[in-house]
Amino acid sequence: MHILFLTDNFYPEVNAPANRTFEHCREWVKEGHEVTVITCVPNFPKGEVFPGYRNRLWQEEELSGIRVIRVWTYITANKGTILRALDYFSFMFSSLFASAFVKRPDLVIGTSPQFFTAVSAYLVGLFRSIPFVFELRDLWPESIKAVGVMRAGSLSYSALTRLELYLYRKAKLIVSVTNAFRANLIDRSIDGDKIKVITNGVDLARFQPVARDLALAQEHGLADKFVVGYIGTHGMAHALETVLDAAAIMSRTDLADRVRFLFLGNGARKDALREKARALGLQNVVFVDSVGRDQVGRYWSLLDASIIHLRDDETFRTVIPSKLFESLAMGVPILHGVPGESADIVEGNEVGLTFDSEHPQGLVDNIVKLVEDEALYNELRGNCLVAAKQYDRRELATKMLRHLESLVGAA
């Protein structure tokens, strides 16, 4: 089977879509299938082309047996609605054009979160008479509305909603990353039989407990500290101002000298977060820019607890942040501020403590519990390692592959 996969994030980028797509495609190649990925040059999240790449019309490479075609796009930092729209549209057209020169695939997959990639995949499927698969990683345009970029009822919101539903109806298979997304689509009259849930997961060969990197801890002033960290995109949806407010509260407690907050990553709100930390005079916060894929594990080793947080909005109750699974595999207890399906995973597996979104005191209270109750901390840590086995990326990739094989076999 020849699988054509369209995605605007891919290795060596290290965000959740890039990791999932690369790791799934790598496993499919191992099973003997041919995989072609059309993507852009790596530039996320700063909007800066990675060393060794150029933003050209067409360039090819092979990664772990995957044929990767990189096309030109309008590259911009993850800031500004209009500029990001230009980025999305340019990839839609470039990927559609490049697909015409790929020898006949058996199916085409388009992955969100921005679903103009799915538009391109739908058109490829239409023009080449092959099944179109929609991998649903985010509910657009609902998530755009949730961060205040778009108003419900506006012309643009209504148009995107119609396009969204059209794509769901036209897809031969929808692969959703959460059960909540599946339920949402069924409630909107999308055929539930064609919606399969393949959650995000983690590469257990890459993420596993390791001793704290003492040199790195010393470099960032984290030696002998209880480190709570946020690793990932610093975007509007994440409301990381809450974590800074928690750091301010913590600085006034008896644990002020014991606890440190680590922020690793980049995004639209990173500069504003740095400025807020300066304005608050916070001495217990460390900011680090995004690091390469091979360095992420070193920073996970510094964490005693990981923070997962999103804005207080009903939309985000349907989301399962992928960093949850990495935290499980690293044996790092979770401080979880996202109600809904992901909170059910945390509570059901007893792998962390939950708190209300945008509630800094709740976060502080949970940090204090972990610091002061060693038995609780060790129990949560052990439960993380047990729960991680449920989300082995290799097994999830194989599960998705079986759905793809059935689709091609029925076509």
C-alpha cells in the first residue's frame, strides 16, 4: 500500500503533530508499506527555517524509509491571524500541486489542526479517485473561537464551519485523537461508523525515566530544587499566565526557595510571558527556548512534576494534550489544569493531581502536596510508568494502519 500523507508539521520539528506523523509513518514503513509525506521546510514555532534547509519549491529527502517532499510555503512566526492564514493557504496550494507528481497512492491523509491541509487532501482524493482520510487533531473553527480570534456567528466562522462539516462528510475515514471529538461529530450528524479513535501516544523507546541531568540542572540554577515544568507551545490557548501567577504566589510561601518553574518552548505568547515574569519580579521562573528533538529528554529529566494547562473554555474539555503521554513515560507526575477527557485519564490512572483551569491557587496547592507528601509523590510516579504502556505509539500506529488497510481493501 502506498500512503500519501499531507502535514505542515514534520520531523525535525518537535511539536505534537510532527512527532505523531513521523512516528506513525516510520512504523508503517517497517510493516512494508510505502509512505510519502508532503510537508514544508521545518520552521515551527519561530517561523525560522531550520539549519540545513531552504524554503524552495521542491526538495526531497528520506527519513527512516519515508519519502519526504518539502514544498515552498509563506513562512511566518506563529503570530498574527492574517500572516498565519497566508501560511496555511500557501501550504494548501503547494501540497496540492506537489501531490500531482507523486506516483499513484492508494489513499491520502490530511491532518489538522489547521484544516486547510485537509482541504488539499480532499482535493487530491477527488482528482485522483482515491480515499481521503481526515486525521482530526483539533476542532476547527471552534478552537479558534475559544482563544478569541474569531466570533461565533461571524461570516468567517460560519463559512469555516460549513467547510468543516463538508470535509467530515466527504472523508471516507476520520481518525480522531479523542473520544470527545468523535462524540462531537456524531452529535452533528456525521456517520459514527467511519470515525475511529486513535489517541495520541508516546514513543516508549525514546521517552523513559532517566536520572536528572546534573550539568543541565546546574546550568539553569535548578540543582537541589523541586522543578515543576511546562514543555510545549506557549500559545494563546495555553493561558500560561496562570502558571506565572502561581509562581508569584509560591514565591511568598515557605517553599519559595525550594520550588522552581521551568518553561521550555516557544509560541505566540512567549515574549509576553517573559515580560510578565519581569514585571512581577519573579526569581523562581526559568525560560528556555525550544530545543532539538534529541535534547528534549534532557529537559524532561529536570522535572519533578509537569504542568498541563489550557484556557477555561468548554472547547478544551474535548482535548487531550500530547505532553500528557510523554509525562507518563518519563515517570513525571502531572499537575493537570484541563477539565474533561484528559482529566479523566489523569484521575482514572492516578498519575497526577487536577486543578481548575486558570486557577493559580489550585496549582500552588497541588505543588505543595507533592513537595510535602513523599509517599503520594512516589505512588503517582509509579502509576505513570504503568499507565504509559497503554499509549505505546507503535501499537497505536499499527491500530491506525489496520483501519487504512481495511479502507483500501474495501475501495
